[in-house]
Amino acid sequence: MNVAIIVFSPTGNTLKVGTMLCESLREAGAGVRLLDVTRRRDLLGEAGWTPRLQEEVAPHDVLCIGGPVYAHHMQYHVLELIDALPLAKDGWGAYAVPFATYGTVSSGVALSEAARALHRSGRIPAFAMKIDARHCYSDLLGTDINPGKPGDEARPHVGELARRIMELPIGSRASDLALSSDLNYLPWL
């Protein structure tokens, strides 16, 4: 199984989780490529994300894409990136796994937004994961909530996600699977 992991991580929290996922999947025997698109202006040319992503992302069976939650929503660059993904064909796998890091309060509708966008691109959101991370309301206030997170406490959860990804029935018809397409666990938001 080949897995592509794309991460947007301005503070480094989501990159930590993406790196843990990469390590766990490799330990399980998957071929994995991790692409950190943070501050990669070279990936966003005049033609948009799509042509450059096709050059940078190796063929894969499963696409994992992660970003931070801001004000209960997936960060907008991540949603723009998902909208620019090539369709799920020609080496771009049909399965997708969104993941997010959030600062304790709520992950809001971030995973639901990502899942809907991935579904529009022809992918099946097979699983999703949210991981608690360091949060700071303002550097001026000196608040620091969950310092050091994500850390070793996240590894069992990331390992479980990797195990589930490795169990996906690659090669099966996606329409035969009864998987959620919206991940809407907070319908009131």
C-alpha cells in the first residue's frame, strides 16, 4: 500500500502528527511520502495548486491530508488545497483521511468540512482524526494551553489510525464500502 500525506502546519503541530502517522505507516509496511506544503509558495503558481501537486505527490492508494483548526473550521488553505486536488484516478487513490490539530476547545466542523471537500474530489473519507495540540489565545497574554502537545500521548491514537488505514480494502470498488462521507459529529455548528 502507498500512502501520501499532505500537511499544512503553520505552528508545527499538524506536522508533528503527520510525521507520527508517516512513521507508524512505514512501521506497518506502507510506502509513504510526506509533503509539507507550509510556506511552499512555489507549489501555488499561476495555474494554482493542481499542476505542482501532480509533480510533488507520488502515486498512492490513500491520501491523508492534515491542517489546523481555526475558530471551529479547517484552515482555509487546506480546504483550497483539497479543492485543487486532481480527481481520484491515475495514481491518485480513492481513499482519503483528513486529520486536524486543535487547541483544546473544539475541533468544530473542521473534519466535516474536509470530508465534504474530499468527497467532492471523488474520494471516500475512510477515517478521520483530531489531535489536541498546544494553543495560545495570544502571545501578548502569555497563555499557553497544552504545552508540549501533541507529543507521546498522541502516538497510540496515530498508531490506531495507521492500523485502520492498512486494513482498507485497496482494489475494492469504493461504492461497496459503507463509509461516512461527511463526518458531521457536531450538526449544530
